[in-house]
Amino acid sequence: MSEQRQAVTGGGADGATADRVYLDHNATSPLRPEARAAVLAVLDAPGNASSVHREGRAARAVLEAARGAVAALVGGVPRGVVFTSGATEAVALALHPEVEIDGRPRPCDVLLASAVEHPAVLKGHRFPTVERVAVDVAGRLDLDALEARLRHHRDAGRRAMVALMAANNETGVLQPLAQAARLVHAYDGVVFCDAVQAAGRMPLHMGELDIDLLAVSAHKIGGPQGAGALVAARPDFRVAPLVAGGGQERNRRAGTENVAAIAGFGAAAAVVRDQAEGARLLAARDRLEDEVLARIPGASVIGAAVDRLPNTSLIAFSGLRAETLVIALDLAHISVSAGSACSSGKVGPSHVLQAMGLDAERAAGAIRLSLGWSSREADVDRAVEALQKVVPQVRGRSPQAA
């Protein structure tokens, strides 16, 4: 086993063992060796990035290199990157009625969000009014419904900010970003995109898609937890800061930057951009789905008919509860999830699957398997074998089976 593989699956300080298969990259992807090295290098060096002495300038150089790498990953500009504690903070920073885009005030009166957005977006944060826009049965935004709401608010003298994720965290389904952005800008609105799952897994260029603001997270691409960014397509943008005090991040987010985590973020972004993994992950995901569908009766792939992320499978199994299956797979040394990790503690159906109109039984038996940089062909084989063994067992003791 290579050192890189050991770092992911065994022998680490987190107590992981080498016999486990980790298929929950959409929750957190294991730390890449390059990111770990970048973090440790910063931890071994003193210096505050706001200081003018030699150590401070060195920390500032690390910070700005990471800023450039993150901007390049999503087609933004370095001066448009604001580092945060994670994507949730980046979302909260972006969702504000008072925003300047390209140096022009663009006050917004209402937030329109697709019905399948992450809960962090659906909270609306500093917007007094949030409206959910319908999606189709595949979970893609209904563009006609969006235009109707945009027209309604324009006619009433209101400007809208529209929040639309690039790819859904549960299903992996891709959203019609370019078409939606054209519509929003035709009605003089502002476009915010949650690109947390898409960054590094699909082509993403803010300028080409005409997105105004975008949120990304380090730990979804193999960087450390605790670092994220709000990225603007153009350098002259401003929103009211959530954290006020010092002048860090061009007065957009006060507080000493977490240079070590940001360095790891930048290193992961650079690796993801240089080493396209999509084709390998797509082949592995398709093989996983084909094997499961062929071997396990009553299994179906949600979103299979439309474009999805190359690493994500949401598979529904009839006659069982997803939570029970996740536990059974964990005991079989396979790590998967039942929906979003951010809301996995909640009791109740997925709002994403409800918005898609999925029937209650099928939604209740859906688990997400998400691959990533450390995934291997053998992981797919072991996952299929475990599912083939465990699913009938779980069905046999599930009330739904009766």
C-alpha cells in the first residue's frame, strides 16, 4: 500500500483502519498529501499575514498564492476571493440585500432559491424574503417558473438575487446555470452559485457562466476543514461583512486569516485543477451503478436520466430505511450516507427528494455513495459485494418489508 493510500485508509491519528472503504466524499474528502504538506509548512513558520516584517510578508505570500489558486479553479479573479471559515459562512456573507457588483450598487429585495438548494442557502440569512422556485422531476430548476417570478418582481419594482447550486449535494444532478444566469441578468438580477460540490469535479468558469458570486469549500476537494471562500467574477464587489473589526480580506471579513488551512485549500485547488479526475470517477461510478442494478432487485438510481456529477450516486432500495442500511454498511466497513451530511441528524424526509416529487417509500430508502481522489476500483467491488449481502438482511428485519 502506498503512503498516499495509507494516509487515507489506515494507520492515521484518526484511528481509521486499512480495511474500510470510504464512499462519502461529498460530505468530506480525505486530506490530500499536497494539502497536508502545505498546512504543516505554515504551522512550522511564525508570522501574521497583516504584519509588515519578513515573517508577515511570507505568510501574506502564502495567502495570496492560495487566493490565486482558488480563483483559477472556478474562473474568478484573485481580488474577488474572500476567505472564510467554510462554505456556510461564504453563503451567509453573500446573501445580503445590499451588494455591489463591479463597483455598482445592486440592491436586491428578494432572494429566489431553487427548491433543492442546500439548507444553508434556504435559510436566506440577511434577506427578509426568500422564495423557493420549483424544480422538475429530475431536480433541475424550472426555468419558466424562474422567469415568472423574476417578471413578477420586476413589474413590482423589485430586483431579485437568485441562488442556484451548480450540482446537488444529494443527487449530483447538474443545474442549468448558464441559462438561468442569462434569465436573471435579463431582469437585472444578481446570480449567486453554491459550487461546493461542483468545484474540481466538473468544468466551472464564472465568467463563461456569467455568475456574479460563488461559494466553495476546501474539505470537499481534499483540503482541510475550516476553510472556504466567497468568490466574485469581478474584483470590484462589496457586501456588508458578517464579521467587522480589522481590515483583513479587503474589509470584507475581519479577523486574522487561518493561513494554514487556507494554504491547504490552495494546494488542493491547484492539484484538482491540474489533475482532471472526472473521467476516472465517471467510469467507476457507472460501473458501481451497473453492478448494483444488475445484482440487487428493487434498486434504482435517482437522477440517472440527466447530467450528474461524475462521482455521485443516489441509489434507492425498496423495502428498507436508508438510516438502517447506512448503519449496516458501516458495520461492514463501508462508509456512505443518507442524504446531506449537514442535515443527517434531522428526522424526516429529504427536502430535495420531496421537491422532485419522489414517492415516500423510494425516498426513504435512498443512500448516497460519492467517490473521490482516493477511491479505487477495489472500493467499488467491495461496496457492491457488501450491498448485495446487506440489503436483503436489512429488508428482512425492516417494517417496510412486511
